[in-house]
Amino acid sequence: MSNEKIAEMFYDIADMLEIEDVQWEPRAYRKAAMTISTLPVDIKQIYEQGKLMNLEGIGASISKSIEEYLKTGSMKKYTDLKKKYPIDFHIFRKIQGMGPKRAYVLYKKLGVRDIGDLKDALEKNKVRSLEGFGEKSQEQLKHNLQAFMKVKEERKMLGYVIDYFETLADKLRKSGFFDRVEIAGSARRMKETVGDLDILATSKRPEASMDFFTKMKEVSGIIVKGDTKTSVKLDVGINCDLRVVPDGSFGAAMQYFTGNKDHNVKLRKIAISKGLKLNEYGVFRGSKSIAGATEKEVYAVLDMEEMEPELRENMGEIEAAQKNSLPKVVGYDMILGDLHSHTKNSDGLNTLEEMVEAAAKLGFEYLAITDHSKGLRIANGLDEKRFMGLHKAIDKINEKSSVRVLKGVELEILKDGSLDLPAKTLRSMDIVIGALHQNTKMPRKELTNRVVKAIESGLITTVAHPTGRKIGEREAFDLDYQKIFETCSKNEVALEIDGFPDRSDLPFNMVKEAKAYGLIFTLGSDAHRKDQLRFIRMATAIARRGWLEKKDVINAMHYKDVLKLRR
Ligand SMILES: [Zn+2]
Ligand SMILES: [Zn+2]
């Protein structure tokens, strides 16, 4: 797919135009890039249907550039700019504090073109003497670079590639070469980021089936090809292993390749303690296989219940399975609505009507519109008056729509812990998600008190993306989370699980921790465009990975009960 390539070029163009102080255009390119990077289909297909300009944020000149690239494999505007700015913006964009203008200063003064140059310049303390940098920002950059290196570049956020993975697996299924095809590995566990894709299959014609696989258009390179295992590079920039296993071992292989590693190590030890041997082919007593065709029988001969893949993190699930006390985790199909989304009124891309229509298509019973409040200026936050207008529009939609639209706000928790909108406005809302977005680099105690004050106000219903982390980009807030959980519990305020892939916040391990405080949770896609409503699935996955059951999740309630809870 060219989607990712084109999106990256547009992001680069935006960065370079920003250096040139061009107004507006950078924004337009970024918008287009965002649209393209999250398209569920190949942009080439849209181009061939002549529908490029139907896409959000893609006008005549940008669609010409796309056409140019699809036809010629290059884009003049990009190439010309790139000659002037031979900088690896793609990587620098992922490092906090390396905006295009700073990257340009580092290039001009120190010749920094890529991450190696940057590392070098920082290690030699060359950055601090540059105008506009100084000792403090040099140290900050060092820190941010380290944080970036920790999340390896090859890892992908599952939310962005899961549909692609499933389409790929489906194509294999429908090819006629395979009897069974299943996704295993961390994607099956619904881990937030994945390093590669593992697919397991059975086939009566392994050789022909591997031929089919390596010739798929998604495959951009072959690493190794064999009858039982073939590894390829996919065009989304991730490797994929396809294994063809014997029918009788399929369950054992699914178990083995789903992992995670710690979970498997513990299982193997348990097998040994029972005088058995467990591997990817089955469970053996001596040389005799006693289980392997299904995962259920593998777990059963180890005296435990089979568990959901999302739980397999060695977080107590094995012990629970041995005692028949596994949680009945909330099902994907139990989620009736989405409690966090944005429209064009703040920083979203779609209108209220378009968001509601998309929610209807997904079969949601309800959708909370939670646009930003006025204090978040960069997101065009709404004041009291604009919220009143929005509420009128919502009332009108609710008269005829199959989707119940809930009135909400993603509310700035201000520097001193006070709230960004008057109590009267907040009381008119169905859901109030208190959020930290600005001035978050406070001492731990101060920042904690700020959130505590907001929770104790009696005016917010949920704490948005509680840790504020962005994967590979920004670390969690320095908060006393135990205190936050306690205060939420005491004040009957929910915690949010934000399913936007970059956020995935609360993280699943903290969800499990927070649940122990008796907390309830709201799930939100944090969609800023209609197609991002699909991220509610990722929020649900985190809930499952955090052991939440139906009763722990507000989104599993019908809207009337959600409103009752509010009162
Ligand atoms: Zn937010
Ligand atoms: Zn949001």
C-alpha cells in the first residue's frame, strides 16, 4: 500500500513548509496526511475510482500530488523541498521537542540530518550553546531521545494495523489453499503495540499455499521461504511469519505462539510438575501426545480453564484458571456506545451529523460528543455559549436519530485544579470528562492535588486518559496514582480507558490495579474523525486485558442507565 509512504511525504512537506514560514499549507498537508495514514483501504483503489477528492481534507492540489506519486513514484514538490532540507523529519517527528524549526537549526548549525547525528551532537554537548536551546533543553532532548529509543521503531500500534492484519488473514482463508488460518502472537492478545504478525495455518498443500502467500500484493519482500514456515516483509513495514502446522498440533501451536513468554514459561513448569512435556506440537507423556488439537484441551490436561488471549500476560491468570476463578471479561459485543469523541466544533474533522451517522453504521446505541472546553485554545475549545448551541443541535438530532447522542465535554482541569466551565454548564451535560492537557510538568504533589481537587468538585464524571502518556512520544504524568484511584473511588468518579492507539490510556496493568479500588470505567475512542470511532474496540481490548467484567464498564449499560448513573 502506498498510503503510509504518501502520508509520510505529506508530513514531511508540512514540516518543510513550516520552516519556510508558509501559512496554512502545512496544516492542510498534515490534515491530508492524517486522513491517508488511517485509511482502511489502499489509496490507489480510491484514486482508481476517481474518489480522491471525496476524502476529508483532500482538495484539488493535494489530490494532484497523490496522482503524480501513484503514476510516477515521485512527487516534485516533495523532491524539491527535500533538496533544501535533507533532514530525517520522519524520525524527528517522533521525538518530543524536535519540531521542524528546531530540527532545521540543528541541521544548519551542526549538520544534524538524522538520529545518529543528533545523538552525536547531544553526547558532545554541542546543542546547549545554540541560540534558543541552552543547557536545560539539551538535557530535555537527551531524555526525549532516550525515551524514543526505548520504543523500537519497528513496533507498530495495533489499532492502526489490526484491520489490515485481519484482511490479510481473510484473504488467506478465502484463497482455497488453507484449511484454517488464525492470527496468533501479540496481535491476538491485543497488545497495544506489535513487533510482527504471527499467522498459523493448516493446509493439505503447504508448498502451493506458501507460493500463494509470498505472491500476495501486501508482501514486499521474502525473508525465508519453506513448507512449514515462511517469513516476509509486509508493505506496512512489519514482518509476518506464516506457519503451516499439523491439524493435531493446531491448538498447541496457537497456545505457544500466542504467548506471552512469561505465561508460557509458567505453563511449561506446570506441565513438568505433572510429569508432562509442553511444546508447540502438543502436551506429551513420554513420547505420547495427550493433547494438542485445541487450546482448550491443552489447558485442560494442565488442570485449568482455557483463558481469553487478552489475559495471557502472567498477571495471575494461570493461578485464577487453576482455581476456576477467571474473570468473565467484558465482551466486545457488550459495548453499546462510545463515551469520548470530537467534532469539527473543537479539533475534530467531521460534523456532529457525520459522527452520528458513522456511529449508527457501527451499530452504536449511543455516542457521547465530548468536544474540548475553551481553555484548550489549540483545539478550538468551546465556551459556555458555543456548548449551548451544540446542545441545541444535539437535541434536534436526538428527535430523529437511532443513535442517542449524549452531551459531553472534555474539560480542562486548570492549573490550580479549578474547572474550565461554570458549574451550571457542567450540570447540563450527560458526561464530563476532566482532562489534563496543559502545564502538566508540575511537581508530583501539586499535579496530584490539582486532579484530586477536580475529582472532589462533584462536577466531573470521568478522568480522561489518566496517565497522559503517548506511546513512544510522551511518558506518563508524574502523579500519585494510588491517591487518584482512592479519590475517584470515594467520589464515585470513573476512570477512562482511551482507545486511541497512541494513548491506550489507562494502560492495561493499571486498569487491573485500579479495579481493585472498586472503580468503574468509561471507554472512549477519542475519535477526531468518523472512521476513528473504530478505536472503541481498542479501548475494549484494554478493558479485557485489565480483567474488567461487564459490571465494571459503563459502556456496557444502556443509555438510560448511563443517564441514571449520572443523576
Ligand atoms: Zn484529551
Ligand atoms: Zn479527546
